Amino acid sequence: MDFLSDFLTGFVKQLQSPTLGFLIGGMVAASLGSRLAIPDAVYKFIVFMLLMKVGLTGGQEIRNANLVEMLLPALFAVVTGILIVFLGRYTLCKLPHVKMEDGLATAGLFGAVSGSTFAAALTLLETEQIPYEAWSAALYPFMDIPALVTAIVLASIYTNKQEYRSKREYYGEQGIVAEGYPSKQPERVKVWPIVQESLQGSALSALLLGLVLGLATQPESVYTTFYDPLFRGLLSVLMLIMGMEAWARLNELRKVAHWYTVYSVVAPLFHGLIAFGFGMIAHYLTGFSLGGVVVLAVMAASSSDISGPPTLRAGIPAANPSAYIGASTAVGTPVAIALAIPLYIGLAQALTGGG
């Protein structure tokens, strides 16, 4: 009963959180036909600022962290991000009416990390006075970047195979050889150029730049006076924008496939439980705090709203944004914030009480 009570209390708190509130506010405004619009240049600036802040936070925390203690949780973050994409590849992408590119982009978005959900979780952990490692914020890029890159690589491999099959059917066995293609198998996809191009994209570049600057320089003064104070305000504006876009994509999402809605409800909870399990392994082996376990689980339960959409638009241009953004923002983010966060905090509190 205590667990259920804690869960319901956390659920109500999350419904009242500004992160979810601004997201829902944007959806309501769009549903009422509001002409409210945020210029694209402002949106790009907000995304850049948020990514720089996340990168600077991670870099500073890594610099000040005990790298031995951080090693196993960071490894689990990488494994979780990649695993989520492969799970999507062999579940969502196999469902009826789900195109491979759309499914992989969706899985990539769910494997990456939501800055808004992440911030909401840290706020609630502090409210509940649940301790967690300061460097746990640095786990963000360890899950985010591998998930996005894995999704882009898998999509590129699939696209390459499809192009080969189309040309083989068009030219025939002999004709395709004359065109410079091998007769038995498509040309091997070179993974590193894809990875390099992904990392050079504007979103991941900003995240990596902040990470390097936080790690190699002393940015505390500009961080505390500029980036950190602006973070929550800019995040609220981003959530408003994402809410309006989510509503616009929601009707289109219904036309794509109903399986996206099912995936968006189930995936955050399932992915978070996987990461919670990994976190508990780190807890017993290295003393990783239960608060840190919650942070890892929430990152896995979230779906990217900052780095993911622009990275996937560039990396998987054939994917339909209505599918992956609609699934993530319209359904996945509310589920992660309202259900997943109180669930994992409740689990951590139950384990603490049990210990």
C-alpha cells in the first residue's frame, strides 16, 4: 500500500509539473486553432542552448567524477541505448503497416534521451530528497549518441539493400554487374562515414562541443550565470513548441499505424525497467546509488525531444516525422513523465525501505 500511495502521489505531482504542463498547453493551443508560432531560428537557438547546457553539465561532472565508479553505469547507458534500437528493429519494425525507416527512427528517438524528462526526474528526486551521484547527469550522452547513431546506421544498411534489390530487379543479373554492382550481394555499407556524418550534425555537434568544453576548460562562471539559469525557461518554450508540433502530428500518426501508439505506451515503461535492472547490477557491484539507478531508468524511459528530431531528420531523411515525432512527443513523453518517473522512484523508495 505504501508503494501504491507513493506512486499515486508522484503521479499527481508529475501532472502538475511545468514540463508536462507546457507540453499539454502547446497541444491545447494547437487544438483550439491558435495561430501562435515560434520562428524556426528561435527554435534552433533554443535547441543549441539546451544541448550546450547538457553537454557542459556532463563534461564538468565527468571531470570531477571518480571515473572508476562511473565506468559501469556509463557502459550500461551505452548498451541500453543500442539495445533499445535493436529491440525496436525486431519488434516495432516487424509490425503491419510500419515502414522500416519510420520504425528505426522511432526506435532511435526512444533510445535517445529527453532533456525535459531528465530534468523533471532530477527535480523530483531532489524534492523527494533521494540522493544521486552528481555525475549521473553525464550519463546522458552515453545513451543518447549511441542510440541515434545506431538507428541511422541500421537505416542506411536497410536503404542500401533496398536500392540494390530495386536495381537488380530493374537491370537484371547481368545488367546490374554492368552498372558496377556485385551480382550476389549489395555493396557493404561503410559504418564509420555514417557515424562521422551523424556526429557532425548540428544537434550532436552542439552536445559534443559542450561536453568537450565542460571537460577540458573551466566554464563554471559562464555556466552558472548564463546557461544554467536559462535552462528551465528555454525548456518550457521548447515543450510548448513540441506540444504544438505533437498535436499537428497526432492526426497524421493515426493515419500511419496504430502500432505506434501501442509502442509509445509500452516502450517507455519496458525500456526503463531494463535500465533499472542494469542500474541495480551496478548498485550491487559498485555502490551506484538508488537515485542514480532511477536516473538511468528515466533516461531509458524517455524519448529525445532535443537532439533526436533534428539528428534523425538529417540522418534518416526517408523517415516520416509524423511517425517518430508523433509517437515520441504526443504519447511517449507524457507516459514517461507521468507514469515512468513516479514508478521508478517508487521502486527505489520501496527498495530503500526494504533495506
